[in-house]
Amino acid sequence: MHYSLSVGVFMVRESPWPVFVSIGIVGLIKSAIEGCWDVLGGLGVLVGWVSLLLVLVGVYEWCRNVVGENQSGAHLFNFNSCLYFGFILFLLTELMLFFSFFWAFLSNSWNPEVGAGCCWPPFECGPLVVDALGLPFLNTVILLSSGATVTAAHHQTLGGRGGSVGLLIVSAGLGLIFLILQGWEYAHALFSLGGGIFGSGFYMLTGLHGFHVCVGGVLLGLCAIKGFVQVVSSGCHAGLQLSLWYWHFVDVVWVCLFLLVYWYA
């Protein structure tokens, strides 16, 4: 890491971790596709686990480097502004990803194919659809409650008051409960991923959202650990701020998912 006079910020030197993460993500996608088509042999499973290891190691080392840069005083105000702007662009790409799957799901619901019985949900899935006012509504309350607790943790940090670590742990715990209930719903669902466009759309959207809940829970847990190790002040809380944005993004996506996939369907 060195200082650039032309730019006015610290320029990060070459790092292998973005390459590690990229290769790992490609390997995970390949393994997931092969798994969906039941062509995942022993080598494919090995590639999947190695890819997951690459992603975890890459993300950990990448975050460790960023924290080290911050502690060395490299993260000035203009750096944090660029960091926030880059994260907003990242959330926009995530929004477009979810929008594409929402559009595919709704497009098929508005124009059901003959193979689906010209109705939505398809004839074979209609009696098996999960009741929106049951477990999905409970999960909605849990996830929105976690959004409230993480917001309270942020306000505690901005006000220089204690208690933010406990609130972050509660938020991550609520996210874990959400995932457990989602898994229970999957285990008792009467239609599968191979159950036509409805089943594939349902599991793709809910599964993709569940993955984002996992990532958000890890981020909140890391913020809580950082709060135990060192004091997170109102002037140095970029990680908490970004985690807060990400968690609220997960909340908004779930509300849309609940209304369009569970309620509307």
C-alpha cells in the first residue's frame, strides 16, 4: 500500500484475494448447475468444496487487509466515500439479480403455459402452495424485528452508548432462526425444485434470499466480534454501516418475496 499524490488516497497494491474469490464463485456456480442436473460426480463435489474454501479464505483475507489498512490510518474520508459508493453499486447489482428472477416468476404467472394447465399456480402445485399467513408470515415478523434491532444497534453506536454488541447478536440470532424455519419449510414442502416453473422459481428466489441472509448474519456477527475486541466509535464504523445497509436490503427483498411469491401466488 502506498500513497498516490495524483489521486490523493492510498493505493492498494496487487492482491490475489479478488482472484481467489472470483475463481471460487465460478466453481460454486458450476457445481450448483451440475447438482441440479444430477451430474455431480465425486470430482464435482470435490470442486464444489474447494471452491467454497477459496471463497471463504479469499473473503477472510481480503477483509483482514481492509481492516489492516483502516488501522494504519489509510482510510481517509474520501476513501470511505468511495467505499460507500462502491457498496451502493454492489447493492444495485444485487437488486437487478433479484429483479430478473422476480420478473421471470411473475411473467410465467401472468402468461401460464399449456403445460402448467393454463393456470397459476400450475394445476399440480396449486393445492400444495405454502400458506402465506403461516410460517412465511412468522418469518416476515422475525426478519423485520432483526432489522429493528440492528438499526437500534447503529443508533447506539452513533450516540456513543453501549449495548450495540448485544443488539447485533440478537439480530444475527433472529436471522439464524429465520433460516431454521426456512429449512423446516423446505423439508415439509410438497413440491420440489423440479416441480416445473413454479417450483424452480420458488426455490430459486427463496434460496437466493436465504444465502443473502447467511451472508448478512456473518457480517453482523463479525461486527459484534469487533465490538468485543475494540470499541466501535461513531467516527469509525464503516463496517457496521455497510452491514446495516446490507441487512435492510435483505429485509426489503424478503417483503417483496413474501408479497409476490407467497401472497400473490
